[in-house]
Amino acid sequence: MSTAQQTTAEVEIRAFVESWLNAYRSKDPDALVAHYIPNGRAFTLAPPLEYVNGDERQRAFTKEWFSGFEDSMEFSIRDLEIEIEGDLAYCLFFMQLAATPVGDQRFSFWYRITLGLRKVDGRWKISHEHESVPFHMDGRFRAAVELQPA
């Protein structure tokens, strides 16, 4: 891949990630699911261990999850790294979620995301998503949601 192609692909991917974030921010499950290729895999923070991208279970869960929060949900990212090889790419970054559950207090935490992307019909799509939160290694398996990116 030439330097010009690499630069163009990186610009496209950065715009794609921003569009994906905007689907979260607008709490739009259909717009969110549209960013995924069918039959890819997603390992999210929420159960179950795996979702199949674009299936009705993912859409229904996302809709239910969004409805559990007051008004807006804030999503921001930092330290986005992109690696591209032809029609495949992956992105690594930290993502912050700040939101208020219905009837509860506002919270905020950072977690880690890796997105595997594939260019399909000229458009980048998520073929694999992996989210994680570290946990305290003290035998109690508590999520370390108080951590901040360095």
C-alpha cells in the first residue's frame, strides 16, 4: 500500500470511528449495528461472552441498554492507533463512558477497545470488536473501573 493510500485509508478509518461513536452518542441501535459486517464477532463488556455482529440479539440488547440511561450518554476516545494492511485494519484505543442510569447517579469509567475492520464494497466495517476492563488480581475479581489512561 502506497503512502497516499495509507493516508487516505487512515482518514477514512478515523471518520468511520467518529461515525461509530456518534451512533453510540445518539443512542441509535440501528445506526450502531450498521457499522458491523454480518456474522462478525463482538466480545463486549456485557454478557454473553460473544455477540454475532448484526444479529437481532445485538440490536435488541443495544436498544434495551440505551433505554436504561437518562438522556445523553457521553463517549470519548483517546490514544487511537490504527494499523492498515490492504482491506484489513485494526484500531486500538481507550474509550470513556459517562452516563446516568435511570434513577441512579452518574458514573464514568475508561475501558479498552480493539476493533478489527474490513473494507467491504468500498466501506470500512467492524468485523471484530473486543472490549475489556482490567480487574484487580486480588482474588475478588473486581473490575478496575477507577483506572485512567496514563
